Amino acid sequence: MSFQTILIIGGVLAVIFMILQFAKKTTIENKNIKKAGIKEQEKINEQKLLIDNVLKNYNEHANNFNNMQTEMSIAEKNKRDELMHNNDMEAFETFQNIITEYNNSVVEISEKLKAVQNILEQGGDLNNAFNLNNQIRINLEDAIEHVQRIELLAVEHYKDPGAEIDSNLFEFQNDSVSFFEGCNTKEEATKRFRSLSKAFHPDTGFGNKELFEKMKNEYERLDF
């Protein structure tokens, strides 16, 4: 075999080797691209599941929140009438404390529901929305417990006949919760007012017209 023939064979083998290496490299790259595509699709699917979960929980919480407020409105009226009829001052004080705690819970839940709504509408951090939903669920459980406490509040007939419950006291207890507690300046109160307005406004799916009006009236009466 001549030297020239050896060179030709060597050249052919080199080309074949290069082709095989290129094919191997291409195969590996295609596999990596396929794996990357699968991972990307998995991320997209996880994102969709998270969105569905957040939206489902948000709608459920908003619905439960509205139902709870309706139930509390009925329970509060019934218990108020019972207290007025029986004149139980001790039970009345307990009634006031429960309503105060309940109203504070309503404020907190409303703000968190609005925060989740903003994330869903504006494309914010879904993990934060997921965590907020978990907090809302716990807050709702606490608030519903307040409703049950009002419904189960025992009232004794004329327990304290020496003192009569003035109907105006009920108006006072409804306004006893300050929506601007902790605000030391007009600027801080204005910031709180704007935040609560978004949460309580009747146009939202979970708005509360009564609380919105009370909050607005308190804001207008503030004097710093």
C-alpha cells in the first residue's frame, strides 16, 4: 500500500470520525434542548396550578367573608334585641368586646383579600398571594368564632335591674373600633384611609358599605 493511499484512507477516517463526533454532539444538544423544554413546560404547568389554586382559594375566602358578614349582621341584631329586652349589663360588656375583636378581624381580612386581588390582577408574586390566602383562612376561622360567640352569648333576664341599657350605647360600641389606631400624623391617616378604602369600598366583590361609611366618617372627624 502506497503512502498516498495511506494518506487518503487516513483522511477518510478523519472525516468519518468528525462526522460521528458532530452527530454525537448534535444528539446530546438535542437531548439537552428537549430536557430544557420539558423543564420549562413543567415550570409553566406549576405556575398554572399555583394560579388556579390562588384564584380558587381567593374566591372561596371572598365568598365565605361575605357570608360571614351577613351571618354576623343577623346575630348582632338578634343579640342586641335580646340584651335590650333583658337588660343584662354584664352580657352587654362581653357583647361589646366580641364585636370589637370581630371588627378588627374584618379590617385585617379585607386588606389581605384586596392584596391578593391586586396580585391576581397585576401579576404580582403568586407565592405571596398563596401565603396571604393561608393567613386569610386562619383569620376567617377566628372571625367566624366571634360570630358563634355572639350567637351563643348567654343573657340573663334582668340580671342588673338597677341599670338600664341605653340604646345609644349600641351605637357607641359599633364605633368603638378606631380604623386609624396608631396613626400619629395626617399623612399616616391618609395612607391608612386610602388602603382601607380599597378594601371596604362597596364596588369590590367583598366590600362592606357599613364599615366603609364608618371609616370615612371617622377620617373626616380626625384632628391632628
